[in-house]
Amino acid sequence: MLLGFILIVGLWGALLLPGVFGEMRARPGASTRRHHQSTAVLAAVSTTEAGRVMLANRRASGRRRQTLMLLGAGAFVTLALAVVTGALIWLLLTFAIDLALGGFVGALLAAKQAHPVVQASVIPIRSVPPVEAVSVESTTVRVLAGAR
């Protein structure tokens, strides 16, 4: 009975332990190293001119997003302070931030409309006269099953 129990434990151990040790090798340290390696490869690729332009556009987009979030949060906080304290200065500051937010959104929309999407020009395909039907002689082919 004890021998059977040891045999079953040994079989289950042989089945499960390689998976446990494999997971230990894939711990966050190895994953982090792989991430840094792939990031370095991507950074090397992005040093091209197109990569620089894309990086500049991404950074500008991030700055615009941060500015919008800052203005929106400022408008919310000053409005909350105006309601809680009842002070006119907070309400005037809320209006000023709202005007700045509206002006920023308007400037973003105007900049986006200044660069219209370029559409490809359509070139009409000239019509080709129909080709006359060519007569093909009919031939018969016999297939013999099993013949090599």
C-alpha cells in the first residue's frame, strides 16, 4: 500500500513539477529583461526619420492630452470650490478656465482643419471594345482509371 502511494506521488510529481519549474524561469525578472531588450530594438528602429516624426507627433499629442486634462480638472475643482465656499472669485476663475478650455479646443479644431485629408484623384478607366469570340475546337479526353 505504501509503495503504491509513493508510486502515485512520484508519477504526479513527474507530471506537475516540470511545469512549476518552467513557471519559475518565466518570473518577472526574465520578463522585464525581455521587455527592455525588445524596447531597445524598437528604439533602434525608430531612429529613422519617419520614426522621429512619429515620435514628435506622439509627444505633441501627449502634451495636448495633458493640457486638456489639466484644464478640465481645473474647471471642475474651481467650480466645486465656488459651490462649496460661495465665493465669487472661484466662480470667475471657473469662467476663465472654461474660456481657456474652449479656446484650446477651438485652436485644436482649427489646426486639424488646416491640414485637410488628401484624397487620391480618380482616373477613369477607358472602355475597351469587346473582344470577338474565338472558336475553339472541341477535343475529347479519355481518362482511364487506374492506368499509370
